Amino acid sequence: MARSTSSSRPGNFHAGATPPPTKPGLHSFNLNRRMAPPPRRRKRRRLWLRTIFYLAGFAAVGYYGYTLAEQYVYERYENWAFDQEMSGRRVTPKDWAMTITPLGEWTGYSLPPVRQAPAPATRQTPTVKRDVPIGSMLGRVDIPRLHLSAIVRQGADEETLKTAVGHVPSTQFAGEVGNFAIAAHRDTLFRALKDIRIGDTVTFQSTGGSYEYKVASTQIVKPTDVDVLRPQGDQKLLTMITCYPFYFVGSAPKRFIVTARLSDGDAAGQTQAASTK
């Protein structure tokens, strides 16, 4: 009887026959299967990672929304309070809340009376201010073509720039000979400066006077270039500073500088006012 040799070689077996057993761990498929975590554990891990990413995303969006809302509410109140101050009223956030909500109408609330007739905020001799406390309101800067209107406060620290345009304390005040330098963040109050043009009108209004400037130049400099803050002879300048590029992600490496000169009409008006004193 002939002896069959088909079963003597591993891997050669008849159809339907059971293959010979192999030793576990000899093949990469078996090794990966043994080292991989159980399917249920993998699903839990993916679920936790997904949940963490979702929470981080919601937190980031919520914080950004809160920042924008705070900026919007603050600017609305500060501009309203400034207008009331210019009309001779001293108001509080409570007065603003009563004015913009139906609560004031329901309760018959009225604004505080005018303390005194306000002085005309036109061309005047600048009032010299020194040792102004950080955070004090100085006035409001407006660029009509860009629809930019923002409150200016004393100081260029982070706390001041969070909600307002800041006056660089080492520079002069509006209307004075020298450089009246103000700064703000590129992603909030000074975002509109990306569209500034030579010849644009910039006004600064305060209880001490109203000053009109004309944009003379723009430039991009390094943060260490402080020459942009220095006076230029007997000129009366306004310098606006913000970070650049405007859409840069992270800490922007450069600064965008807008230089404006006090218009001839305002300069003449101030000279005439000073000569009559």
C-alpha cells in the first residue's frame, strides 16, 4: 500500500481537513492581538479624549465670547458716560442700566440733573495735566471714516488696554507741542487701523477741548524702536500704536504706527486763545 506524503509537510493538507496547530506568538498578528488593549478599554479611552477636546473647545469659544461681550458692553457704557459727562452729568452704571432697559420706564427713573452748563469743547488752549493716575479717563478718540470710537485712559499697561485705548504716560497730552501717543490692541479697538489712509481725520475730545488731527504717515517698526514716540520740533502730533501683522496668531513681532498732525485750524485757534489770556 502506497504511503501518502501529503500530510508529512506542514501546510499541505486535504480540503476540509483541520490545519496543524501553530505555536502562539510566532506571528505578528498574534503578537499585536495579545498586546492591544481590550476593545472596551479602547472605546473608553477614545470617548474620554473626545470629551476632553470638546470641553476644551467649548471653554475657548466661551472665553472668547465673554471677552468680546465684555468689550462691547464696556465700550457702550463708557461712550454713553462720556457723552453725559460732556453734558454736565455725573452718572453711574446704574443710570445706564435704567436708561437702556424697560426698568427705568416702569419705575419712572430719571437721570441726575445737569450740574452746570458745560464749556464748549472746541479749540482751546490745552490744559497741562501731570501725575494723572493710571486708569483715569482722558477723553475719546474718533476716526469717522473707519467708524472707530474708543475711550482713552491714562496708562499703557495690560489692565488698561484690556478695555480701553491707553495713553503712553511718558508722552505729551492732546494739543500740546510734542507727541500725544496712544496704544490699543490690534484685535479689538485698533483693528480698524488696518484700513487707515493718509489724510484721514482723527479727533480727540475731552472736557478740556476738542482737537482735530490729519493722518500724515504710517509705518511698520520693531517693538524696540522708540523713536516714534519722540517729539519732532514744535509739531503737535498724535501717534497711534498697535501690533502688526493684524491677523498674526500669537504675539505679533512688529508695531504698526500711525502719525497724525494737528490740523492748521486747531493750531491757529489755540494760538489765538493763548494770546488773549
